[in-house]
Amino acid sequence: MKRCKYCGKQIEDSLEFCKSKCKENYKKAGECDSRKMKYFISGMALGFLVLFCGVCAGSNTIMGTGIVLMGITVILLPFTTPETNALLGYQRARTAGRTLGILLLIAGIFTGIK
């Protein structure tokens, strides 16, 4: 059985969406996500740069700050892979992405405290 691309409900193999509303929401979300991708890449690059500077300086606080920046980016913009979207559906994949972003934020806080 396939899953709806938007909500993740099980559907027939010949369909992609369970309802026309899901199809509309999926299209709108895709357009919105494509506009926000540059912010996601910028946030991740900035977080990685700060993390790299922390590694070079040997500072746990700076490394933790970089990880926290990446966590905040993932929480605000929870983009997931197409495979994750196919497995869970768009909505559940975003929830999983936000959950992992929270874990990344917590890991950054603990790294900065050490």
C-alpha cells in the first residue's frame, strides 16, 4: 500500500493523494518551501561555520553555539528528504524534522555547557 504524499494515510497504489485537499495543500507547501530553501541553507552554513570555528579554537561554548544555530534552523524550517516524505507523508515528516531539530538544540546546549 502507498501513502498519501501529504497526510501519510494509506491509499490505493494507483493514487498519490487521499483527497483533492491534500493535493492542493501539498502543492502550496512545496511552493512555500522552495522560497524558504535559501534561508535553510544559509542557517545551516552559518551554524556549521560557527561549529568549525569552535573546533579550531578548541572551545566547547562556540561549538555548542554552532550546533544550537543548526538546531534552531531545523526547528524553524524542518525540510526533510523525499524518502522521508514518501515514508511518512509531508506533515508527519515535518513533525519528525522538528523533533530532530529539538534534539539537535539540546545536544548543542549540552555541548556548550561542558
